[in-house]
Amino acid sequence: MRSQTLKKLVEPFILRRVKTDQSIIKDLPDKVEQKLYCNLTKEQASLYEAVVKDITGELDELEGIQRKGLILATLLKLKQICNHPRQFLQDESDFTPERSHKLSRLSEMVAEVMEEGESLLIFTQFTELGDALEKYLRHTCHYNTYYLHGGTNRNKREAMIAEFQDPETEPSVFILSLKAGGVGITLTKANHVFHFDRWWNPAVENQATDRAFRIGQKKNVFVHKFVAIGTLEERIDEMIEDKKKLAGSIVGSDESWLTELDNDAFKRLISLNRSAILE
């Protein structure tokens, strides 16, 4: 009831100019968004529970900036585990879909897109994951790939974009780190956008999606957002959806807003629902 009242109070002061508003831009196709819910493998679940166990006692003993630092470090570790065990372990072990349902699901969907003769974008906030994805999709799956990250020089960046956009170039996968590829470039050859891991800020994700969903796009754009069920990813996604219903994207620019949760709420946030583990 309180949220509905607040929504009525703030709504008149919020100006939303969105590309789906036909009074603003009439020549764009549709944008279709979907959540891709993935399980954890047994390996991921074991690593996840170990991290949660480590923080449980330590969290109650810390305050201030030390507590905030522990929370952010824990969020980082759990996000890495949800992506792929190799990313968390940093051990150069096999980057295979058998170890991560996210990677397995991505592989299946990339294959479907390629079979349709279409191109796609994959966003991640982790450079090391983007590198692993690029090598896997190029060398194991044999797709034409590009990879843009913060260390890419300007000449190479412009050359990759031009080649990707060239109508003569075969259907391709363009992997981008969210910060490097989130704004300022046009990749309208792609009509599928995958957010492999989430920035937990809808505005940032929408800016990234707009590399494909912008003037010049002739096809419907399909946006796929991965969510590891039974984990912090699912619960944070639900929190963001609730905030969006309230009055747009009332969250910070990154996950630091989660440090404002009290200890019990944070423990509930990161707890693992074992029924969501992939057998």
C-alpha cells in the first residue's frame, strides 16, 4: 500500500523518454526481453556454500568500511561462481558447459541464433570471463567472434566494429565488457543481446542493449538476461523489479547499494536454495 502511494506521489515528476514510445521514435522495431533462469551445477553449489559459510561469522564482527568491503568482496565471489567455477578459482581449468548451466544455456542459444543466420552481442562485466567466452566460442564452437574490452586500442576497436557491421561479414558473436562497450558504439547487425552476468542497474543494462536497439536497426531485438536461480542473482533481480515498479531505476550505479542491508537481510540474500541445484 505504501509503495502504491509513493508511486502516485513521484510519478508526475518522472519524465520517461523511452524508445518504445512511438510518439518519440516511430521507425524502430520491437524489443523483446526475457529472463533466462539457470541452475547451479553441483560444483558451483559447493563453492557457493563455502563462500557463504566463510562470511557468516565474520560479518557480525565487522563495522563501517570493513563491513562494506567484505560485502562487496562476497558479492564479487558469488557472481563469479554463478558464471563459471573457473572464473572464481582462477586456475585456468577447463572452461566447459558441463561445469556451468549458464554457459551450457548460452551455447545452445548462440547455436540457435547462428542457425538463423543472425548476429549477437554478449555483455559481461568481467574481462577474464569475456576472454574465456571469446576463446570458447571461437575455438570450440568455431564461430566468427570479436571481443571489445577496456584494453582494446581505438584503431582495433573501430576496425572490429566496421567488420562486424559489414553486410558481407558472416553472422558473428561480439563479446563486450560492459564498461568498454556499454555506450557510444553502433552494432545494429546484431538483433540478439545476452547479458551473461548482471550489472544490477537497469539503466546501465539498457544503455548496453542500445548498441543494437537504436536507429538503423531493422529487425526485432531480443534481449536475454541470465539469472542463476536459488542464489543472490534471483533475489537481487526481484528487488530491482520491485524498485522499477515503484518509480524507475532507484538503485545505485553498481552493487554498493546492497551494503545498506543489515546483516540478517544480507545473509538471507546470499543464502543458497539447494532445490535449485542441477542434478
